[in-house]
Amino acid sequence: MKLLYAEDERGMSEAVVDILTYHHYMVDAVYDGEEALAYAYGEQYDGIILDIMMPGMNGLEVLQKLRESGCNTPVLLLTAKSEIEDQVHGLDLGADDYLPKPFSMDLLLARIRAMLRRREDYTPDILQCGNVSLNRQSYELSANGKKMVLPKLEFQLMEILLLNRGIYLSTGDLLYKVWGSETDAEYGTVWVYISYLRKHLSALHANVHITVKRNIGYTLEVEQ
């Protein structure tokens, strides 16, 4: 398991990294929020540990940017014991758990194990990418304070794209995943429904678009 650990106190960071490494975790240690964000964007991690109080960009700001970009990697926040408002705000922003300082290493390890177990078992009801979110219970696609309810097939297609963002899915893949193996629908049907979703994203002024590579497939990308 690979973890990103952001903590500006070097002594604390070294001690935690030693313990995590001893317990067979691979750890990238960084010392400020901007570095944490760059690493989180550039690497694939199984979990992220963020100290809230960091220079440049604090842990809550890093968490907010990660969730806004569609990153669903589990995040454990490290907070001062008295920072109740930060704990609540962090959970509202999408943190999976928080651990007040000072903490025991045994408790830290237990929280990390619990966080990683939830990652394996949990699929969120709200899927996000950029400023777009899809509610899997209500079928609502929303961005910029606007929302619309998608018909079933459009919802299923958008759901597949969000669950596989950054991965190109062929027309055949999408046809199979959305319409099923026994469908009489043809490849052109996928293109029609992709065009519907593109119009919806445009109407919502989303910063996410569906791109296509000839003979490869479709994927979701966030505008830079």
C-alpha cells in the first residue's frame, strides 16, 4: 500500500514514516500543502494523510482542491485536539476520518487500516470530477449550482465515465456496460448518447468534457 504523508514538523514526519515503513507501507513524505497537492496529482496513492496546519496551503485547502478535481483517494486529517471546527469542516469537505494530535502510533495504524478497508468496500453515492457531481440515488447531474435529472441510460453512461475517468473506454466497452451483452443497439447509439451528455455538460457550464481518441475510445477530462 502506498501512502502520501504531509506534515511540516520534520521530526514528527520522520518518526511516523519510520513506523509506517516498518509496517510495510510505502510512504512519500512532503512538508507543505503545495507539495502535497503536486504529489497527489502526480501519483496514485491508496491513502493520503494530511496535517491541517501546514505552511503555504493548509490541509483543508489541499483536501478541497483534491475533491474538486475528482480525486476520491481516502484522506485522514491530523488535527490539533481543540480544532473541532476544522474537524467538522474537514469531514464536510470529504475527509474520511480525522485523528487529533497528539496520537499514539498504534491508533494511527488502526485508523489507516480502517481507512484502507473502506476504500476497498466503499463506492460513494456522489461521484465527482472537476466541478461536476452525479448523485447515484437521485440521478442528478450538477455543476455550478445547477442540476438536472438524467434519464436512465444517460445516467448509466455518465456513471461509467465517472467511475473510469482518465481511462479510455471503447465504444464496444460502453455498449456492453450500459446496454448489456444481449442488446440490439448498435455502435452509433453510443455516439448519440455521448452527444446528449456533452450537451448537458455544456448547459451546466461544466469544466469537464468527454474526449474521444479515434479507434481508442472515450474518457472524461477536466479542463486545465
